[in-house]
Amino acid sequence: MNIFRKNDPASRVAEERLKLILIQDRLLLSPQDFESLKKDILKVLSKYFDIEEASIKINLERTKEKSVFEAIVPVVSVKKGK
Amino acid sequence: MGRTIVVTAGKGGVGKTTVTANVGAMLAKLGKSTVVMDMDIGLRNLDVVMGLENRVVYNIMDVIENHCKIQQALVRDKHLENLFLLPASQIHNKEDVDIDKVVDIVNSLEGNFDYVLLDSPAGIEKGFESSVSPAKEALIVVTPDVSSVRDADRVVGIIESKGIFSISLVINRYDLNLVNKNKMLNFESIIDILGIDAIGVIPEDKSVIETTNRGEILVNYMPGSPAAKEFSLIARRIEGETIPIKIEEPRNFFGQIFKRGVQ
């Protein structure tokens, strides 16, 4: 994963790192589990769409009542023959 | 009935004790009778930050073990007559604390004072539990760095599971110069990431070190300093006033000092 580019400002890198760390902390997922979760999501979606794997964003928002898991996956095109 | 608020954090060294002393002093200045309780058994510090170390006679363990009454253990502040310290014991361990007894002490204080602030120890071990259990509200102190925010998130989870839902962040040691250069997390993203509102953003302020060294509380000794001004706003927000968070440009502040020095 190449989200921590050298010329990104430190504050943005901190923010992105924190978001990933907190997803793992909140869901009690190991970094390995988290990676395989991401792969599984991508696998299912790529069955139906061509997607931009590099720009996938995963977020876990916590409110008082519940946690909301959110995955933003840019779709390039719908697969032909569907 | 008084309000009991625990001042806590996941990570050590983020300013819990400084926040407890200054918010406590500001509430007292607003006319509210206030007790600040040092729950860091074995590593007490609040007495030193308030400059009251020479006046400590009894401590919370003496109260728990019935060696004295609560009133005898309370130390009155040097300057504010309605601010009191209940010191921690230096010779006990956190495991020695009977949580039910702490809850009893806090309940009894709530009957006589407007505010009870609990200065919790760092970490999420036993001492943390005994400082959180008696509280209905929590202030979580966090500095704008990755490890502090991460640990704060853990603490939020634990506190919520204990039934405290009135939780606010105190973002401490905020350096607007670094934020403007995109080198430090800004307070909006900390609020966003943790999903908890902030009750104050305290600017990095070297006066804190100076006043702590002198054994004076910042809001008493240097009430015009940037951090003291924000502590004053936090106390007013706790009291229910709606005051939006506004970060002062540090340059203006130094400009003001300069002007004041010249006149």
C-alpha cells in the first residue's frame, strides 16, 4: 500500500495512519486480518466491476450507538457481459 | 448535588494533572466550591503542581482506612478559598484502593461541593478504574499526536462500557504554527477521528512549565497567558455556556505582550 507518500504533509500522514490503526483497534483485527478483509472485499467487487485498487479507502466511524464500516472503492467500469 | 468529572487519558505525560489543577482553579474562581482528587496512588503529583506539598497531612488512603475524616484530609488552596485538594498516598499501591470506598468518599463530597475533579493515573489498569467508577462525566486529555489519539480512543471505549456517556476532549499542547505548516494534526481532524467533541483546545504555552516550577497554578499566576485563557473558557463551557472554540494566532499574542511591555 502506497498511501504514505514522502511529499504528503505530516499531518495528513498522521491522519491516514490513525484511521487505519483505529479500525484495527476497534474491530480487534490484526494487520494481517485487516489486509485479508480488504482483499476479500476487492475480490467480491472485482467480480462485478473494474475497480481502482490503489485508491480504495476504508473507514470505521464510531457513534454512540454503533460503528459504521465504510469502504470507498472507485469503479472504473462495469464488467462487460453482465 | 455536585458534579463529578474524571480527567483521564490513555497516554501518560499529556497534561492530565495540569488540566485538573487549572480547570479546578477556574471553576473555583467562578465561585464554585471544588475538590480536586489525586487518584494516582503511589505517584502523587497534584499536590506539587498546586504547590501544596508542604501542607499535606493526611491523604485518601487515610480516609479509606479510617485514620481521619474526609474534612481533615482536604488541603485548602493557597489563593482560592473554595478550592481543595484531596491528596493521593505516596506509600500505597494502586491495588490497595478499595473502589467502593472511593465511590463512598466521592458521594459524600458531592453533597458538600459543586465539583469533584478526579485526576486519574495514566494507563488502563486498576488505578484507572477506581478514578472512573465514581464519575458520571469525563474529560479526556489528548495531545495532537498519533499515539496519544490512539490511546484516547481505547479509553473512550472503556469509559463508554462503564456507562459514562458525557465525554469531552481536551486537546492539549496545540501548536498552531505547526498546524498551519501541516506538520501537526489539526483539532478538527482529532474530533472527527475520535467521534468525540472537544470542550477546549489549549495552546502550547511555555508559561505552564514556569508556573509549575514555582508551585503556582497557571490560571492564578499568569491568568493572561494563552493556555490560562483557554482553561477559563473550558470552565465556563463546563458550567454550560456556549462558547465556540477559536484558536488565537500566536503572533497576535506576542504582539500584545510587546505592546504591553512598551506602554
